[in-house]
Amino acid sequence: MNKVIWTTLLTLALLNPCQSAQAAAAPTTQKPAVQGTVPLAGLNATLQQPYTLGKSSPLNFTLTKATFSVSRVIVGNEVFTPKADQKLLVLTFRVANPQKKDVYFDSRSFTFTAVDAQNINRPSVRSVGLASTGELVGLQLKPSQVLEFVTAIMVPAAGVVPKLIVEHEAGTGVLRYDLRRVTNPLAAPYADPADASGASALGAVPAKVGQNYPLESFDLRLETTALSTEVLDGRAPRSGHRYVVATVVLKNQAPQERYLGLQTLMPEILDADGERLRYLTVLKARGEGGPGLKLAPGAEYRARYVFEVPDGTPLQTLVFQEGYSHTLLFDVSALK
């Protein structure tokens, strides 16, 4: 009987070998195919270390400094100023020509891309200047010649910038810099005290009388604030009101003339309840009438900004801003 059963089983296995093999094989899971891009080939780079980039026309590149700033950067005739929700990553670097022939160098010779804390790419301003003068570059580098340059990248005001990518000649390799521990931080009063790293900028900067602060094209220095009931620009304050007169000095820091008029700056005063009091007019330092002139590069102008405020209003903060720049906050609570 047993011999008959074994003979039958052996016959079935020989007749259906595929089924037998499938039963013995373990099931397998096939991985799906996923398309994507391969990271750019390159090196993890460090400050002060030279690297050769490019193949058809190589150049030696050295990143010497990375600094956060809320002040303007001037390259040629262009003024790059961060908005209130931005800061600048200012890059200083050296370029050397390792070839035996002249090499043309300009703002397109390298591309700079910062990767912010949200993993968003931030391209540079695409203007490169001589570090010594800010002159826009477009020059021939002689063999073995070394020059230092500067450029900038607009990045968010808050947080660190973890990575910088530098490229010369697409497809020939990049340099990757970890900037988290090597970027020079912001200083007071521009740094947000809530960020101990010094990487975050304040959109509204606490300011002091007698000090110069950068806006967009102009630097501003508040000289005095005072209450007044005298006649200004041909009129006295309304009944139950007084004037607040803020005397400032404005300096044109742009490389070209800049117009200074009644609406170049539109300051306001905040009272203790958060109410906003707009300025009434702006006057010359002496006499009547307001400014309406072009200031040459480096020229200064003294002006009086006039506010009309109700008697007894508890004043708190005088606010100045030019365009979309960071705002300056002056404490005027002592005016009674």
C-alpha cells in the first residue's frame, strides 16, 4: 500500500515540476522605479582654502569671509538693501588665474546660491564688485594675478543659512560650504536678541539719538525731538494740540544723486495706546518750506519733521523708514 502511494506522488511531481518549484520558492517584492536628479558633483569646502573650479577655463577660488548684514551693499551704481523681512549674506572671495594666458572675469564667472533654513535656494544679486572699491568688475585676469571681490545674497531675516554652493562652468563640479559656524553674526542693535546665534535680524531696530543708521539710500541721524507751540510753516498748532519737531540729518550713501522731498521718508509717532500719528510736514533746518532737492553722493541735509499731537497724549515711539527698509524706533516717551 505504501509503495503504491509513493509511486503516485512521484508521478505527479514529475508531471507538474513548475507547480512544485513555485510552491517551494519564497514570494518576492519588486521595488518601484523612482525618477529623480543626482546631486551636483563637487567638494565640501572650507573658508580660506583655495580650490580650482572649471575645466575649459579654470579659475582658483577662495571664500575668505561670509557676513550677515542689514546695511546696503553697493556694487558699481547699484544699491542692494534688504527689506524689513530680509538680511544680506555678504560674501568676500579671492580669485586667481592659474592659466598661462589672460582670462576675462566678470559677474557671470561664478554662480552663488545660498540654501536657507527652509531648504529654499536663494541666488546672488548677480553683481560682483572689487572688495576694495565696490567697482563693478569686468576685467582681464593676468596669469597668476589674484584679486579680492564681494557679492551678496538676499536671505530671510530669521534663521541661519546652512549652505552655500559656488559654481564655475556648469557641469564641472561645485563647492559646498557649511556656513552655520563660520558666518559672522549680526551685532546689536540689528540682531534679534531671541536668537543667541546672532543669525536673525530685527525688522524694527531700536535706535538712539545721535547715532547714524542705514536705511535704503540714506543714513539717518536723529539729533533732537522737542515739543513746540510756535508758528511753523505759516501756521500754529490747532487748539488743544502741540507740535513735535524731530530734527534729523540725512546723508546720501548711494553712488548717484538721490532726490530728497516731502515723501522720501514718511515717519510716524506711536502713542502708548498704539495709535499712529502721521507727520504733518517736513521743513528745512531753518526758515520755512520743505526740501525738494537732489543730494550728491556723500552730501548731508538737515531737516525738521513736524507732527501735530493732541495735548496730553502719552507718546511712545518715533518711527522712521525709507521704502521697504528696516524701521528705526526712537523712544520719545520722555516728551510730556
